[in-house]
Amino acid sequence: MQHEISCQWESDMAFSAEVGGHRIPLDADEAVGGKNSGPMPKPLLLVSLAGCTGMDVISILKKMREPVSYFNLRVQGDLTEEHPKTYTRVKIIYEFKASDGLKDENVRKAISLSQDRYCGVSALLKKAIPVEFEVQYI
């Protein structure tokens, strides 16, 4: 199996990526010649991580018949100061509604399964940097 995307230069620092029939605009800050007309590439790596593990976790919790009504992920990436600016650590914060009555052990099991077995984005990142996580009930 192979994934392929297309990324067409538009103007200045703007590009348009075509992913599975979906268009994603990319751009840079005005300080580096962009117009901020779309997300920058590095944060999209964090989006990929959130989407990958989020889909795993919600799928597993649904199979466990856990009553999830709210689920949000926040991903923080610490960048180096020097070029090439890379992430040195990533932290995923899994947020659930406390009033849903979720079993914490099932939530943690779903997250562990995602992190240790299913999420390919996380597995790839872990080869280069620490990937940490936290569970919050709000």
C-alpha cells in the first residue's frame, strides 16, 4: 500500500495540497513572505497525530460501549530555536466530559492500544522524539 498526495505551489509561500480528493491550503506567516492564508506545514503533523490516535480511541471506546458524548484532543509540540526547527517533544491531551461516567480504566486502555499498537503516526514520531500523553476529565 502507498499513499500519495500532490502539493501545488500557488504564489508567494502558498501551496495547495490535494489529499484523497480534499484540498488543503498551506501558507506561511507574513514575516517570512506568506500571507497566512492556510495552516503551516509543521502543525499539520500534529493534526495528523491527533486524527490518527483520536479515531483509534473513539473506535475502541465505542466497541467497549462507553458513553462518550464529548471527546477533544489537544496536541502540543515543542520546537527547537535553531534551524532546522523540529519538534523535540510532543504531548497529547485527551479530554473527556467527566459527567459521561466513563470508566477511566477503559479510557486508558483505549489510549494505550492506540499509542502502542494502532496509531502509525504516533509510532513514527516515537522513533524520533518522546510522545507523551495526559487524560483530562472536564
